[in-house]
Amino acid sequence: MKQLFNEVSLPESVIEALAKLGVNEPTDIQEKMIPEALSGQDIVARSQTGTGKTLAFLLPLLAKIAKDKKGLQALIVAPTQELAMQIVEVTRVLTPGTGLKVGAFIGGANINRQLDKLKKEKPQIAIGTPGRLLELIERKKLKVHEVEVVAIDEADRMIAEQSAWEDFTKIAQRVGRDSQYLFVSATIPEQFSGMVSDFAPFIVQLEADGALLVEGIHHYVVKIDERDRVDTTRKLIHAEKIEKGIVFVNQLERLNETTEKLDYRGIKVAALSSEQSKHERERALKQFKEGEIHILVATDVASRGLDVEEVTHIIQLDPAADPDSYLHRAGRTGRMGKEGKVLTLMSHKDEYKIAKYTRELGIDITEVKLVKGKLEIGE
């Protein structure tokens, strides 16, 4: 990896920061994307979740920033507040002592504070959510005429949320087609090239080797009666001795009910949903990352982009609505070469979904049973 970094002329401080993070070898997508990005090519790169896509676009982007040049040179756009803040954190960890100014412009945060910060400190890299970035650009507070690189993380999620994609395309229209565009995504939607042709007319598509999900994730299904979902979830947490796991539900009503019942039974648990305030979500994530709580009960707001180390288990209390949702939920575990388990609770009415997951994602899902407090392979 160090040879690759030297080839891209990264500052020594960035190389040292990577070493401190334990990044010693490139992942497949990094090896494929970094040289192409450095050559100036517009790229859309598909790779499984947990394979280092953030560094795949961030390292070449950092290599292109002129430290002694003031003003905005790069934009990084993310579909959720949580993902944007994680990219901000990674960027700051990689740039100590480089003098680069990084600005965070997240929807939900106080815009007046962001405006004050823009007056005092002109960022060379702006990272944020599409709605807030567009608002600042339209107010002429964030000037994009000299932006050289635009990176878009979780591109498939942004496309799935129409308002976010519309905001991004308005940003791209203002930046123009002379800039370089780097898209990374767990899946590449059909007709993607046509969707970006107005500002990235000659885009190269890169794909990491392997299936949509990494091999270290093991998939299981537990058959249940509908009324037993929460109680079975509790039993699974105890049977597997889970210290860092995410329980996914499909409705907000179920989220609150599940969190309260697990908490009542002595499990260290917190909820995470789009209905919470930014402060509430940040607090829940901090507690989860630091081990103060063992279980995060979440709606799909947490299924994409959240990069929490050492998540060992995903429990789908409610099966994912579709294979794409399963893909992003499952991708919260088994990250960067680690093992992980996905346990899906299935009532009779859910059986068709399991068949769809296996067919469209190319995964094997094994039936398991809870027997005397332990998981056993079903017959």
C-alpha cells in the first residue's frame, strides 16, 4: 500500500495517519479506483459495503488539493447526516499538519453557525448533505467555480431519494462539467451513465471483485410466530452474547416498542431513527461506538453509510423490504475482513422475501433454531 501512496504523492502526514489506522494494504476497489481517479477520469465505482470505498475516493481527492491555494477545491456529498459526519472525521484524521481546511455543512445543524464559519474560514474541502450544500451555494456563500473534484458517497441511496438526487444535480449544474466526478456505491443503478451525462459525459465504471456482499458475512433465518418477534430477538441477543449488534425494524412504532421491551429486560439498548433530533442520533451512536450500549434498534436510516467497527450481528426483527435494503443492512457487519452474522426473523408471510434475497443477492441463507438458549442448524 505504501508504494501506491508514494505513487500518488500523498503528504507524508497522510501516509503516517493511514499507518496509525492500520491500513497497510489496498482493498480491491482502492487499487482499481485510485490510479484512475488520479488520471482525472470521471468514475462510478461499485464495491461491497465495508471494503474501503471512502478511502478509494478520498485519497486521490486529497492528492489533488493545493495546500497553498485558498478557496473551495473539492466537494464531498453524502445522502445522510451521519455518513457526512463520518467522512468529515476520516478526512480530519488523514490531514493533521497538512494545513488543509475542511468544512462540514450538514442539514439539521444551525445554518447561521455554518455561515459564520464560512466567513471566518474558507474551506478547501466542503463535506455535507445535498440540501444544505445547495442552499449555501444558492446563497452564494459557498463558491464552487474553482471546484476540481466532486465525490459522491452512497450514490445509489442518493438516487433512491428523489429530493436528494435533484439537489445534487442542481449542485453539479453549478459546478459544471470541467470538474472531475467520483461516485462510489454498493450497487450501480441501471441507466446511471445517462443520469449523469449532463455533467460527467465520459464516465468509467469500475467494479470490485466478488459478490455484492463480502464472504465473511453468514446469513441465517429463524422461523417464528408473528407475536414472538421481540421475545425471539431478546433470546437471540442472550444466546449469541451480542456486545455490538444492530436490530432492524421497519416501522417507528415497532422501534419504540422493541427498545422499551429490551431495555425492560436489562439489555443495554438505544434507538436510532430519522425522527430523532441530530443530537439524539449522535448521542445514540456515540454510546454504541464506545460500548455503553450493546444493541442499537434502528430503522433503515442506519442501514447505509454508518461505519461502526466490530458490529458482529445484524438481527432483522422485520425482514428487509427488498434485496437492496437487505444488502445495506447486512453491510453493517463483516466490515474490512471481519466475520459477521445476519439473523432474519421469518413468519409464514415472509417466506417469499427470503427466496428473493437468495436469488437476487446470490447468498445462502441457513435456517437455525433456538434450542435451550443456543442456536442450532435447523433440519
